[in-house]
Amino acid sequence: MNKVKNISQLVVFQNKKIRRIWDEENEKWWFSVVDIVEVLTDSVNSRDYWFKMKIRVKGEDGIELSTICRQLKLIAPDGKMRETDCANTEGILRIIQSIPSPKAEPFKMWLAKVGYERIEESEDPEKAIQRAMRFYLKRGYSKNWVNQRLKSIEVRKELTDEWENRGVEEMAEFADLTDEITFAWAGMKTRDYKNYKNLKKENLRDNMTNLELVLNMLAEASTTEISKKVLPKNFAENKKNAREGGSIAGDARKKIEKRTGRRVVVKLNARGLNLIK
């Protein structure tokens, strides 16, 4: 991790503070394990509990929990920065599974429920779409916006399928190609776009206006069609296509801005745009 920043160091859960740190490079929150343990066990010595827990789990399951943790510097109770065992969201959920506490049971039940839903969705993908619709409507998005957002998911999936057919395999390559498209139409790369809207883990598309979504879809759909036409043979050719597809939407954006006198790419996120309640 090259860019770890002390951003929003504390989050409150059940009136107890949990320290966390933002990994800008990988766009992940890392949480203090001992703070999580203290909340879920009410242990008077959470560090000792965590130490003994690692030994117990290794003896019972042969799993070394330390391997899913990173030593990161967090502010200790004495005010000094000290190395602390931290885990990202995935790691924390795995650790919770090994905590024999009534307070941990709701999390374990939730994990089981999510796992069951994903199995169902793999057998019937339409259920995933229905779940997404319920999720957005429950958050307060308008039905028109939700329909647009679901369409954008379809367009994105068609693009990633096309990239896979053209030899794109690594996640880093998908991210690079997405950056090319985003920069070509919006004038900034994905992470810069998220920073512009003051976002961290939030999905960028969930914080776009209808017009931003439409232009992003145009950029991705154009890239897909160009790829199907030219049949790129390597990553460099895919990258060229991504720039070309994004530029089509970029030209449309510039024309709209010239005609209306207003920026299409706005700084506000979903709450600022009143997309959600």
C-alpha cells in the first residue's frame, strides 16, 4: 500500500469508537481489529483476547488470522501513532466468524443470508436485477433514475464481456481501460472523478446525474461497438479503442456544455444532487 491516509479515523458503532484508515491506492478502509473485538466481546482486554483468539483458531482450523491483517499506524489511547493489526472489510467479516459471542451472531446470520442470495442469483440472474432495483428504490432514488442506472449496468457488462473476448484478463487492465474511457469523455480519470465528487468507497455511477450516466453509457457502448468492428488483438489496441469510444461521448459533452453554458460533470454527489433522501 503506497497511499494510506488517516482520513476519518474514527467510526462509531454501538457508542464505541472504531479506528480506521483509508487505503487510497486500493480504495479500501482498514479497521482496527482490537477495536472490533472489543465491541463484539466486551472484553476488558481486547488485545489479549485477540492474541488468544489467533492461537485458538490456528489450533482448531489451521487458519492463521494474522495473514489477513496489516500492521498500520493508528492513534493509540496515549495519543501516539502505534502499529496496529488492521483488516479490510472482507478480513473483518472473516474474523467475526471466529468470535464466539452473541453480539457477533447478527453478523454471522447476515453473512449466511448474503451467501444464500448470491447462490440464488447465480442460478437466476434476474433476481440480482430485482434486488438492485429494490436497493436503489429503498435508498430513495427515483424510478426513472433507477431504470437508467440498471441500463448502465447492462451496458457495462456488455463492454467487459467484449474486453474479455479480446484478451483482457487482469483487474488492473480493466481499471486502466475504464480510466481511458472516463478521461476521454469526462476529462478526468475514475479516481479523480470520485475525488471531485468527494467519494471514497461509494460507486461513482451511483452519484451521477442522468446526463452523466447517459454520456458514460454512450462512451462504453461506443467502445464496445468499435471493438466488435476492429477486433483488437492486444491491450494497446484495446486502449486505443477505449480512448476513441470515450471521445465520442466527450465530443457530445462539449457540445452540450457549449449550448447550455453549464458543466455536465458536476461536483455534487448523490446527496448533494438530491438523488436520494
